[in-house]
Amino acid sequence: MDNFNRTFVELQSKASLWWPKELTTLEASTSIIPNLIETQDKFISILNLTNSSPEQIFSIIESANFPANLFLKHLVVLSDVGGEKLQRYNSNFDSLFPENEDGSRIFQYYWRNEMHEYIFQGLPIKRLDNSKLKIDGKGLLEESQLDDLKRDVIMLLLFGSNAEDEGISANLNNCMIGNLLGKKDDLEEFIKQRYIHVSRITGGAEANSLGQIAQKYVMDFLKNHLTDDYNIVSNGHITGVTHNEGRTETTFDIVVSKGDKSVAIEISFQVTTNSTIERKAGQAQARHELVTSSGNFIAYIIDGAGNFQRKSAITTICEYSQCTVAFTEEELTVLIGFITEHLL
């Protein structure tokens, strides 16, 4: 029989601590804010150097060898214009920017009290979204250069609020960073404050998203390594396992069932330390008693350098877990062994 019960030291010796290579790409798609903060100084310098004309910014982006998709992602985040809004603008392009007799579409806007015109070259298209602009997680893994579509969107995000047409200006009222071009102090204050705000909002969401990635990976692993007579449910329940004096079914990250028996699985993978592992540790004894008293089983998947900074929490979990494994293929195979041994 495998050693399903682990001590803190035993578990740490099996742990990967950092995201496995299988999840690196998925993690990158949720971790854009740190990358934006890391590159914000160069982004600010490009905006600051744009001083003679609005469209000068394109030559500066190219001469700075700054990826156009990363530059565009900065603007999208700072302007709070996501994929849905971009697609809405694209869908309404005919009413916002109707074609002239020669087929051109012109964006008229003010910059430094003077009227400027920009002729669209790429918009509208059939569907505009983050992947088309290479600003989704997968797209940002590769550097992308300026093209007509990116130029069009950059101009809208920089100067949309300055449109001569009041309807366009109202629709793009957050798109005002162009007013700060060439104003270094104002740029730095606005952008750095904005990223502090964005980081606070997205921090929890990012951790939650990473947790979902780990959960999905485990779900897929279990489905690929267990036979069809096992029922595998994400955010599942076990019959008779409740809290709040029986009023609420207890939810587990994953529940694997066969016949009338189940294994509840809780997952935590944190590269940076946070309170998630403390919460799971605080629930560990009660969950163990609830699950085992009903004749079922409970297991934990614990990994990540951040989690192993919380020795007391992990020690508690190990004490109240019937199978504790780390987040590696070898370790998940141990979990498979536990499940098949106990769910006959």
C-alpha cells in the first residue's frame, strides 16, 4: 500500500513548488498585470516622447522595439475597455464612423486644441476580440508588431474621448490617455495610480483563476486515469455531508464517486502566499469528521512555494487528510491509487 498519509516534510519533498510546465501557458493567460507593471516605465516613455503629432506614436513604438500587442494591452487595461466593448464599437462602426463617398472612414478628434483626422485602415472587421488583437493570454506570449488593425484601435483608445462627434466622445469617454502625451509627470501619476487600483481589483480574481486552472487540470487527469464507472464532479457534494446544522450541502473542489462511496478532494496551489491555505486548514478537522463519519473519504492536493511558507496550516491539513499529495503527475497517480483502493 502506498503511503497516503504524509507529514509536512514528506509532502514538501514531493512538491514541485512552482507551476508545472503543463500549466505554464495557462498561468500566463491570467498573469498579465505583473507584466504590465514590469513594462510600464518603457510604456510611459513612449507616450512621453510622442510630442509633435499624435501619429508619431507609431514610429516611436517601432523604434523602441516595444511589442505592439503589449502596448495595446496597456491601453486596454488603463482605459477599462475590454473585449466586449471593443466588439460593440466594431459592431456599431457604421453608425459611429460612416463611409465617405470614396469609401474611407475618418476619425476627427481634438488634440492640443487643434482638430486632427485619422483615416481607418483596418476597422471594421467581422469580429473584433482580444485574440484577434493578440492581447489575450495566449497572444501575449508572442510579440506582435503594428498592423492596420492595431493602429486603428490604438487611436481610438488614445483619443476617443476627444472625438468631435459628441456621440462618439460619450461612447469612448474613458479613452483619454492621448491628452497626457508628452506630459511625463502627469503620465506617471495617472498610470501608476491606475495600476495600483487595477492590481487590487484583479489580485483576488487572478488567484481564483489560477485555482480554477489547477482544478481543471486535476479533473482532466482523473477522467483520463479512472474508468467510466467513476463519477467525477467539480465543486461537488456528498450525500449527507452538510453544515449550518444541515441546511447547506458542503462543497468540495472535486468529488469522485463509485457506488455509494465518495472521495472528496480539496486543492490548493499557491506560488505566492495568501490566506487560501489557512482557510482550508481551518476547515480541515470539521470536514474530516463530516466526511469520514458518513463512511466516505477526504484527500488533499497541496503544492506551491507560497503554501509551504505556511507550515502550521499544511501540518494541520496532513493531520486531517486520508491522502495528501503534491501537484505532479507522479503524485496524482498516488491519488488515483487511493481512489481505486477505497472506492471498490
